[in-house]
Amino acid sequence: MFKYIYRLSWQLVLAALIFVSFSTTTHASTQARQFVFNGGLGVFVGTEGLDASFDISLEPEYFFTEHTSLSFRFDITAGGTDSVHFGTRFRYYFDIPHHERINIFVGAGIGGGVTFDGAGFGDVAIPVFGWQYDITKHFKIGSDVSFDLVFNSDNLAFATRLMPVVLKYAF
């Protein structure tokens, strides 16, 4: 299953890059009071029994200023660790001089969730970082990585959430 998902994610990236090479776009940088809807595919891997899992995320994001955003994130992991996760993330976006379509970001997040067998857990994501590339005025592609502390009343585990493909729609 992971081979299929990995192959599909690279096919999506390749298709987006081909689309970018043939399109004429205008600069679509982040803007104050802008909503962006993110959807990502990736993996979640951790210690202390958090086996590698496929991860799907949905995330509405609101930009308070041109550079700062707050989002509500919903993740489903399936595979080694089956769970549902809800959380918020704060991000700060940096412009790259002479590359007006690319932004990089850093941030942090907090949330919690429940495994499919009913066990609850908390989650702190420090740091969160990634990039985005403006394909058109409304469509963006990027990736997202976070290092998470996952805890419950008995255990503390370290995890990495890697989203190599994140598709974004800005409106």
C-alpha cells in the first residue's frame, strides 16, 4: 500500500510541475484576510509503538496578515497506528527575494486525538516547517513536516509527520 501511495504522490508532484512549466501565472503570494484550504498526503512515524502509518490531512487556514496564519487541522492515520487527530497550527511565512512564487514557513501546533481502539492522546508539534509554490493565482503546491510530541497519561513518544504533497486552494 505504501508503494502505491508513494508512487501516486510523486505522480501528483510531476503533474503539477508539468502544469507549472506550461502555464503563465501571476504572482499569488499570501494575503491578509485570505482563506486557504489544504489537503495533504504523507506518512506518520514515531517511537513507543507509533508504527509507520499513511496520513491524510485536511486543513482550512486563515491568514491574519500577509505572513501569519492560523489553521484547524484534521488528520486520519491508517496502517501501523490508526487514529484521528484534531489540532491547530500557527505559521509564519517568509518571502524569498527574487522568487516571488515561493514561500517557506515555520510554525508550531497543538492538538489531540483518539486511536481507533478508543485511547486518547495529546500532541504538540514543534517545529512545523515547509514550503509552497504558487501554480496559479488560486492553486498552490507544497510540502509540510512537523516533529511531534505525542503523549497520554502513561507515555510520551516522539513522531514525525511528513507530508511531501500538499495541495492548496486560496480564495
